Amino acid sequence: MTNRSAATTETSLYAPIKRFLETCGFEVKGEVCGCDIVGLADGEPPLVVITELKLSFSLELLLQAVERTRSSDLVYVAVPATRRGRDQDKRVHRLCRMLGIGLFTVDLRLGSVTVISEPTPYRPRPHLPQRRRLVAEHRRRKGDPTAGGSTRQPIMTAYRQRAIACAGAMRNGAKRPRDLKVLAEDAGAILLRNVYGWFERMGRGLYALTPAGQDAVGSGDVPAATPDQREAA
């Protein structure tokens, strides 16, 4: 039996969380002013910890927790531990940290609590290679060829635009990469990698269109790359 199926009600999470918070020095009570769990620790003013309980991770749980931050120093959400649920999703952990909300998971078979993240201020660490790739793609793409949210048509990437330009220049005969440099600085790599199957090597440093490339250029119906090919591009 999984933890989730065993948790028939949210109260199943209460006892393990209560024991855990008490070991941390809090006096714990349930259902205080609409909050599932409230713990107080001595001090002036007293340190307040609120934990909201749900049987699964959801937007509603996060919204409740965000609302609780107005009246508590520390806010956690608690869900049953699973093997493949949202509680295991690194994106969920990152989202909780960004909101300043802690995350508990409860193993109902063992009655144990795991602290996944603490309710501390968080700023994501910049992913510089990803940012450089984003900026480069934006700057190299000509115009705005694909509407945001499109899912039923190939994405017109900057790489694809350069491949199309090279293919168009080769419609009247074979070309060398240096002949295409004005259209694409990486023309040599485009011809060599041949992501879309449009080019073939005729001799040393000389490329021509394949029948597929000739058809694409002639009809204007440029075939879409597969997801693997798009990633490679």
C-alpha cells in the first residue's frame, strides 16, 4: 500500500507533523483560526510556524501557504511521501523555495517526516550557458517567424533560417561553404551536419542539394526536423 492510498484524510498527516515540530521546540495545536497546524515557540514576540496539510501537491495548497505568510514567521506545506509524485519533482522544490515556503513529506508507514526545503528567502542561481543560448537565438533569428504558443507547426529557429538560406542559394548548382558565408557564418557546419537531409557532398568542400532539398526549395514546403534534430540544431 502506498503512502497516498493510506492517507484517507489529511488528519493522517497531523500526528507525525505534530511530533516532529514538538521535537523542534514548538507547542503544537491543530485547526487554529483556520490553519491546519500552528506551533508556537517561546520568545517575544513568539515564533509562529504554520503547516498546511494536503493529500497531494496542488496550486490550492500553495495559495493557502502564501496567504499564511501574512500571519506566520515560518510556513510549511506537508504532503504524503511518494515515489514519483509532485513531492519528488525538483521544480516543485525550487518553486517552494522561491515562494519562501517550506516543504515536508510524511512517510505514513514509518510515521516519519522529511524536510525537503526550508522557508527561507531564495533567489535562483543564474544558468549562464542557458541565458547565453537564449540571447544568441533571439538575436540571430530574423524577424518573428513563429507565433508564441504554436504547437502544430515546426519552430522556425535561427539555425533553420540559415539552412533555408543556404539551400535557396544552391538551387542553381553546387556551392562551397565559403560561397555561402555571407548568408550563414556557419555554412560549413550546416552543410556537413545536414540536419534536414537537404545537402550532399559532391567532392572536397563542394556540396549540392539532395532530391529532398531540391523539392523543398522548389515547392517552398520545407520539411520539419524531428525533435532530436531540432535539439541537435
